[in-house]
Amino acid sequence: TREPVVLGIETSCDETGIGIVRGRTLLANVISSSMDEHARYGGVVPEVAARAHLEAINPALEAALAEAGVGFDELDAIAVTSGPGLSGALMVGVGAAKALAVATGKPLYAVNHLVGHVGADVLDAEPLEYPTVALLVSGGHTSLLVVRDLVGDVELLGETIDDAAGEAFDKVARILGLPYPGGPQIDRAAVGGDPAAIRFPRGLMLPKDLERHRYDFSFSGLKTAVARWVEKAQDAGEEVPVADVAASFREAVVDVLLTKAFRACADLGIPRLLLGGGVVANARVREAAAERAAAQGVQLRIPPLSLCTDNGAMIAALGAQLVAAGHRPSGLGFGADSTLPV
Ligand code: KG4
Ligand code: ZN
């Protein structure tokens, strides 16, 4: 059977992503980011993101079709992120997808952004083996999932109850006087630092937390602890040991993320873990995940970085899986849903 050619549209945050796939083969992945426009605010500003999507979406669409070398006629379906994410930003993508579906007569599939992150992993790779645990960490989400079937059975095990992990990186970078986005800055600042120099708190890791929040995350206490530590040093007239603070903070985040993810693998007897989201760019996350996977006999899957951060190809990939599995299209009756559950 012929593999479906699907165009995916992603606008849930600050990346306008248009991707095109043929089955599990990546044909195009065009991304236009409004990150620079948000930099001076230290975080993504929803209205700015929505307007940037509006400006970027048509050029991105044309670029993706050109890159893939396909015309509208050759598409079998269109897929779009309907949530979760920023509602104004999502609305631009959903509106564009509906317009495109109507104009081309192609079936339209509304998909979940988080499940899309998992879908990214099948591109130019082997099919997923089920079940698998998935840890998705970015500036907008920190979620632990168990995937029994990409297009039918995805369960949320836990998520952050306050800040996302990437958000914590961004906020701590600001405390240390480093620019946005903070993740890469902290990574750089941590070089040569001692990860054991300061014992920062690990959120929701105490025995009493484990009953209700075994797989949930919390990073706001950690951020506050770093702020207090830095303030205290400054008040005492000491020079802030930026490398040690960055390395110790990063270690606390990585420790919690991976302890919970690998715990889920052990609890559920699932020897497979998939990572996704922008924070997976972190050097220490990758290194520590590889170490723990080897020690625990867990098979680790990490897509290339360009597919870890928000993109349209992952949405197209998930759409192609839906088409291949014979799912019915969504029609035009759905809307953007900023809190869409998995
Ligand atoms: O997936 P992404 O591009 O966009 C969403 O937030 O959905 O992720 C961006 C987030 C930012 O918070 C950024 O600070 C973080 O990922 N990030 C990193 C690194 N590179 C990006 N966090 C830790 N270490 C990094 N090297
Ligand atoms: Zn994302």
C-alpha cells in the first residue's frame, strides 16, 4: 500500500511549523520562530506569538511544499495541532488548516501537541515498540506518558504542577543574569561547574509526595531556592559562583526528570523510554539518560534535536499514522483547545 502524504501545521507556542511526511519519511520541516521577539520579555508573550504565526504561516507553507517537492494535489491529508498550547497561537494554525482543507478538499485531522512530540520519533526511524514510556520536557510542558498505541492509547502518568522544566531553566538564567532562552545558556555556564557544590531541593521526591505525586513534577520551589541562594551570596558581598550554581541547578532538574521517568519504566515493567521537547537539547539530560538507560537495561529513543523542539513534521507524522490506521478525519467542527488532554 502507498504511504500517505500528510502536511502538518504546528502553532501552539512560538514556533510556526509546517512539515510534510510520506508515512514515516520526512519530506520537509520548515520552522519560523518568533523567539527573538520574546527575548526582551524573558518568556513567550501570547499576543506577539499569535501575530507572528499569522505573518509566518503562508511563507512557511510555500517553503515546505517547495522543500518536499509536492503540490496540494499530492497530499492525502492535513493535520493540525488543536491543543494544548496558547489559545490565540493555536487558533491561527487551526484556522489556516481549516481554510486549506476546505480549499483543497483534503481530509483534516486535529491532533494533540504532546502526542505529536511522541510521533516525531517515528520519522526516518523504526516504528515504535509498545508500550513505551515518554518524557516530554520543554518551556511549555513537563509530562510523563505511557504510550500503548500512538493513535489510540496514550495515558498521562504525571505532569508539572507548576512551572515546566524549560521555564525553570529560563527563570534561573534570568536570576544569573543570562539571556533568554535560558536552557542553552545554563548549559554553557555549567561547564567546569561542580554539580554537587550546592544541594538544591528536588521537587515532589519525598516519600510523602510519592503517594499523590509519584509521577508529577514541581520546579517552582527549586527556582525560588536558587534565587534565595544567589541573593544571600550577593548580600554577603560574595561573588556568585555562576558555574557551580548553574551545574547544581541543572543537576537537580535532571535528577528529578530522570528519576521519575526511569521509575515509571521500572514500576510498569516497560524497558523503553522516549525523550522529546526542547529541554532534551540539554547536554546533561542526554548524558545522564544514557547512563541510567544502560544501568537499568532500558532502551532509550531520542529523536534528532530538530524534531525534539516544536515542529510541523511531528504533527504530520502523527497525522500519517492516523490515516494509515484508518482513523476518520476530524471534520471542521473542532476548535483550538488550550488545555486539550492527551
Ligand atoms: O520545545 P521548545 O523549543 O518549545 C516549547 O517550549 O514548546 O523548548 C524550548 C525550551 C526553553 O524553555 C529552553 O530554555 C529549553 O527548551 N531549552 C533547554 C536547552 N535548550 C533549550 N533547556 C535546557 N538545556 C538546553 N540545552
Ligand atoms: Zn512542545
